Amino acid sequence: MSEAGATKKFLYINRKAPYGTIYAWESLEVVLIGAAFEQDVSLLFMDDGVYQLVKEMQTKGIGMKNFTATYAALGDYEVNKIYIDKDALTERGLTLDDLQHLVWEDENEDWAEKDSIHLVGRDEIADLLDEQDVIFNF
Amino acid sequence: MLHIVNKSPFTAGALQSCLRIAKAGSTILMIEDGIYGALDGTAVSGQIREALGDITVCALSHDLEARGVNGKVLDGITLVDYDGFVELVTANDGVQSWL
């Protein structure tokens, strides 16, 4: 518990592919709301959730908005802890190069650009869950 | 028979059930999240490659493009647009949607 007692650790777990269901988009909306309240936010993408971060989506043909461009703005909202299950990537034939390159600027280091994305394995995911005050599932 | 699969092979058993039942000479069309079954280098690619011997496998190009994976489709899979989707429905005697 922080001194103020108001900041909690929020983890958003994303396990669904984009577009086929509304979960991915809804999660992003809730993440941005949480960030506005200056909570300590982390995002975890596992299972089909890793598909949300695939780059160069062209959604005109399915008549839906490509909401995934918003992930690139997360760094500006100080959402810069983005974890990706590396086993989920491997199972899907994907590598980091297939995903958007998400970064944030560290004001304590002269706004140096840093990677937001961290590849994690099952043990790190288990620890990540243990650290949280609140977990949201999408 | 035209078999339609709209669920990811990693979250639902639809593709597995479809592959188990689909006869030689039939066609499978992957749409929506089902298109993840059409990609190379995944945990199910080997199964699809095997099925391609006697089953025609198609995937909806708009759904591949929307998900940014149109460059990763397995060799041997036919890409169709919405007109192609309609043609497949009319060319086949029956349609089974594995929801």
C-alpha cells in the first residue's frame, strides 16, 4: 500500500483476438480509464491476445475501425509495462518483429525512449499475478 | 459440403471438429477469427498442410488483412473475397458452420 493509499497495481489480462469479439477493444477503453486515474497499470497479452498487437492491420475490408493504433499512445498515458507471453507467440508462429514497437519516454532520463514490451515466461507471469491488487480479465 | 470455421484454433475446438468430419473433396472456408488456422508456422499448421491433400482450404482475405497476417498464409490455401464466399456457398450442396 502506498503512502497515499490511493494507488493500486492494476493488471489487465488480454486473451482474445481482435475484431472477432469486442473484448480487445473494451479492454483498451478500460485501460485508458484506469490510466486517467493514475493507477499503476500493467498489461499482459497471452493466448490469442498476442494477436492484438500484430502490426499493419488493414480493416477497411471488414468495415471495422482499426482500434489497435491506440496501443502506440499508451506510453503517453504512462502505461509502459506491457508483458507478452513468449510461449503464446511461439505457438502462433509469431516473433516480436510481427508486433507493434511500443515505446515510452522516461522523464527521469532526459526523455530517453524505452521499450514498453517485455517478453515473459510462465514463471514471470505467475509472479506478475501475485504482485497485483486488482486483475481485470478480457 | 462447405465447412465454415469462424473461431481461432487456439481457443475453440471448431477447427478440430471440422477436420475430423470433413470428407475428401469437401471445402473448408476460414473466416473471422478462424483465419488464424490458415497461417504458417503455428501449432496447427502441420494438420492443415496434411488436410490440404484431399480437402480444399480457403480463407477470407479481408479477415486476414484486418488482422495483419495476410503475408503469413500457408502455401496451398486459396484466398477468397466476399464474392468468392458467395460463390462457394452456391457451388456447394450444403453448408455447415462450426460455430
